[in-house]
Amino acid sequence: MPNANDPYAAIKALRDKTIPGPWGVLRVDYDEEVVTFLIVDREDSRIAAVEITHGGDPKTIEGAEADAHFIADARTWMDLLLLEVDTLREDLRQATSRRGLRALLTSLCVMKASGR
């Protein structure tokens, strides 16, 4: 269940429940009117599917295929984005710590110089 107080933790928890990536897409044509794009794991096991009744319209098929690839790629992208957020948070924490340390040292120097 997503945590409204910590959406980042909720996103990580949902990601951690999914089948590891990368995922791929397989096209299955069942008949002239229906195309299914299977989102699959490394062993080609089905994870999800995007099915479309297209009426022969190539743009409808292209849109459904793009949706399927977006879903499949999102699993890998999520790992990259979460790693980037973790890295940026750590960089910020370290920068904040250095500023805090610098401010403390400056205060101590001022106190020493003033004889306190």
C-alpha cells in the first residue's frame, strides 16, 4: 500500500515487489482484428499484456506496441531513476554535513578569537 507520507519509499517498495528486469515485449497476432503485446521477463515468462482490437488501423497497433514497450522499459528505468535519487540525496546529505561542519568550525574560531 502506497505511503502518502513517504512516496519515495512507497515507489521503492512497489518496485521491489516486481519481477526483476529487464523486461521485453513479444507480439502475438491471434486473428485479423486482435493483437496482443506480451510484457515478458528474461525467460519470456508473461508478466503483463497489452491487447488491442485494432480494426486494421496501423496507428492503433503502433500505439499499443508503444504502450507495451513503455511498460516493459519502465521496470529498468525505475531502477535507474531510484539510483539517481539515492545518489543525489547522498550528495546533498554530504554537502549539508560539510556546510554544518564548516559553520561549527567558523563559530569555534570566532569564539576562540574573541576569548570565549
